[in-house]
Amino acid sequence: MNMKKKVLVTREVFDETLAHLAQHFDVSSNQGNEQWSADDLVQRLQGKDGALVTTSDRVDDALLSRCPQLRVVSTVSVGYNHIDLDACTRHGVMATNTPGVLTDSVADMAICLTLATVRRLAEGERLVRARQWPGTHLKQLLGHDLHHATVGIAGFGRIGQVIAKRLRGFDTDVLYHTRHRAEAAVEQAYGASYVSKDELLARSDILILILPYSPETHHFIGRAEMAKMKRSAVLINMARGGIVDDAALAEALRDGVLWGAGLDVYENEPRVNEALFALDNVVLSPHIASATEPTRQNMAMTAARNCVAALTTGVPPNLLNPQVQATVSRAG
């Protein structure tokens, strides 16, 4: 008789996710949400055919070479810079992600973090909680307006486009820069104008980052880029840690090179650059852009469906390394 294939879920997920996987596989899960070391993860992956992972799990050649039975790594995220796709392909491992299902929630959070930053909401909240609010006065906590601002978006994929759609309600002037310019019909639909990176930096009152992380986008915003921005500008990072040089950002915020910043992601997260904690003009959010209950449920179930498809049909819907099929065919 056929033995059930075995799947590991590396972090806590919803009960319905486990139930869906259990219809097909022998499932082991980390519902205690323990932090596993790389060696712990390798040990728990022994004998497993598939894994549901998160952005805190590094999947690389070192791991895959020690897990020869593994055939699919299904990440519960749209970003996949924690997965070495070339290594997956070499080892005949399918890698999948969860695009699309979190677009609206992340776009909402981009607007939320932008408003919290330009209106100094976190500063005000701390003032009230510390029982130090003396009552309102004319120049108290003066911020910037989102309405009628020039907002730049770096990255113009699904999420960038929906952010632009949200911004139309604020009567903003939307600029964008991306590696591949969108079609004219898309620009018109979202009311966005394509500009060079330098023009994006120079003209934006608010700059929202929503581009994927890669070696090419590492420190996409560093000291030189911040120097080209308005001193009144606000930087919002919704993308990935490492796209911004956090140390340079802390200096820019401290020295008045930038007016403010809102961050949902960080270099080396969950560790945060210590210099940021000393600053009032940065809003620090714990990577929760997609963290609504319906969206996270949908992400987990999409990852589970990817895993099921990979191990049953060999054709998961959100395959990141389609070239692996040739590798698998040769091996077969």
C-alpha cells in the first residue's frame, strides 16, 4: 500500500490549514511556534517530502543538501528572498509562494503607515499614554498632509498599483519607478506617472517602497539617495528589510536630511537597528502589513494548496522555479 507523504509546517498556522493538509499527508507542525535553529529545521525535515515555511526560515543549499527527500517548499508569503531558488532547482525542489491574496491588506497598511507617520500618530499616542499631554495648542505635533501630496511609489506590481488606486482618494499626484514600465492603460487606470529613480527621489513628498528584495535592490535607498530627497520628505518601507540602509536612514532622520519615516520591515529582522529607537520621527511597525485574520488565513491555505498540488500533480499554481520541472524529469 502507498504510504502517505510527510509534510512539516514550520510555524503556527490555522487549524483549517492543518486539516486541509491532513487530508493528503502525514503532517507534523510547530503549533507551539518555537524558534528553530537552522540545524533544528534540518533535523525536523528528515524524511519529509514537503514543508510549509515562513520568511524566518532560510532555505538554501546547506539545508537542501541535508534533506534529500524534500520535494516542495511552500512559503506562506509573497516575498521569497529567504529561499535560494537556484539551489531549489538544483536539488529538484519546487518552491511556491502566495501572490495576490495579500495585495489589498498590504495596500491598506501602506496608507495606514503613511498617515501614522505624516500625522505623527505614534508620537501623540506616546504623549497621551505618558500622561504628559497638556491640552491642544496651535503648533502641537504639526505634521504633513497626505491629500494633494506628491507620492512616489518604488515598485509597481500588484501591490504598488493598488496603493496608487487608494491614493486617488486623497487627490495625490502619484509618481512611480520600476524596472519595467507599466503599459499606458495601466498608468491611466491608476493615475500614475512613470519617472526615473532620480526624479522620483527629487519630487516625492512621500516615497513608498514596495519592490521585491534582490541583490540588485539591496540598499536601493541609501545615504546618496536620501541626500537627493526633499528635507521635508517621508520614507515608507513596506517592502523588505535591506532595501533601505537602516543605519543611513537613522542618520538622515537624526540630522534632518529626511523629515520622517515609517517602517514595517527591517534589515536583519526581528533585530532592529538600535539607532532607530532613539528617534521620535520614525514609526516602527512589526512586519504586519498582511496581518488581518482573513488575509493570513488565505495565505496559509494558498500555501497548503500549493503543497498539495506539488506533491500530487507536480504542478503547483504558484511555482517560483518552473525550470525545476526539467530537473525532476531528468531525475525521474
